Amino acid sequence: MQLLDPIERSSEVLFGLIMVLTFTGSFRVAGADHDDVNRILLAALGCNLAWGIIDAVMYLLAELSQRGHNLQFVREVQAADPENGRRLINDAMSPDLAKVLTEAEIEAIRQRFTQLPEPVKHARLNPSDYRAAVRVFLLVFLSTFPVVLPFLFISRAGLALRLSNLVAIIMLFLTGYAYGKYAGYRPLRVGFWMVVIGVAMVALTIALGG
């Protein structure tokens, strides 16, 4: 199973970029010198480290919750009479899928559920889930590094800030481009609007004291 679809990956990268842009945007507002920039950038990386850990933990909790829900669903279908079993299956499907399935097809699905062995009592995580959580963490944490790189090689705070913001804007555009391509929209237009939305969110966060 795919770890994260392109929409989820784009969202994770977007959140990380907005977080770092909030830090770098506050530098220009405060007129920080280079020493202050270095300290706050370390804080930004620490913040994204925490963000990555939280996202990884939430991924595991979401997986465990979904599996528990699936087990409960199987139990309910197996215990229900045919009419209620079909209703449970129909309600669990997306509207688009429910429109194309006939009653006979839903009944065939219900019968397959009744033929399944009794599900385990409790949902559990396996080693592959923890490896996936590590990948979620790395995706969130490493997505901030390109924005930070100018500060590692350029000693002039003003120039480093401008290059850092440029890198972030390019990454916002590429994130929007990938999002639009996957969703079937015009990638260039979505990329442009992703930049606009990201910059607007950063400006709002700074204005509100974030």
C-alpha cells in the first residue's frame, strides 16, 4: 500500500514550508542580524523536528484507528441480517462507487464478508507501520532543508534571507504543480495559487504574532 498519496505528500511539504517561512519572514520584520538568524533557524529546524515526530505519531494512531474501525465493520456486517448487511456496505462506500453497484453485487460482497474468519479482537501495528512512520517523519523534516541551506553557505543575512525565501516560493510552486497534476487541474495555475495561498498564510501568521 502506498504510504501517502500525492495530495497528502503535498500537504505535508506545504505545512513544513509555511512553518519555516513564518520564521524567516519574522526575521525581515524584526531586522535580525546574522547571529539572530542562525539561532532562530536552529529553532525552526527544532520546531520542524517536533512537527515531524508529531506527524509520525499521528500516522500510527490513524492507522491503528482505521484498522480498529475496519474490524468493527466486519463484525457488524457478519452479525447483521442480509438487508442491514447490504445497507452497512452501501453506507461505507463512496457515493460514486455506490451508484455503479447493483443490489446483486452488494449482496455478493456481503456474502464474502460472512465467509471471512472471525476477525481478531484488537487491531495491531506491525513493523512496516513503524518504518512508514519514519518515512513520514523524514518527509516532513527534510522538506525544510532546502529553505535553510542559504544560511549555511552565505554569511550576509539579507542575501541569505532573499535566497531562502526564493527557494521556499519555488518549492511552494512545485508542491502546487504536483497537487494540480494529480487532481486533474491545470498544474501551472495550481502552482501559482499555491504560492499565493502559502505567502498569504505566512503573512497572516506573522501579523497575528505567530
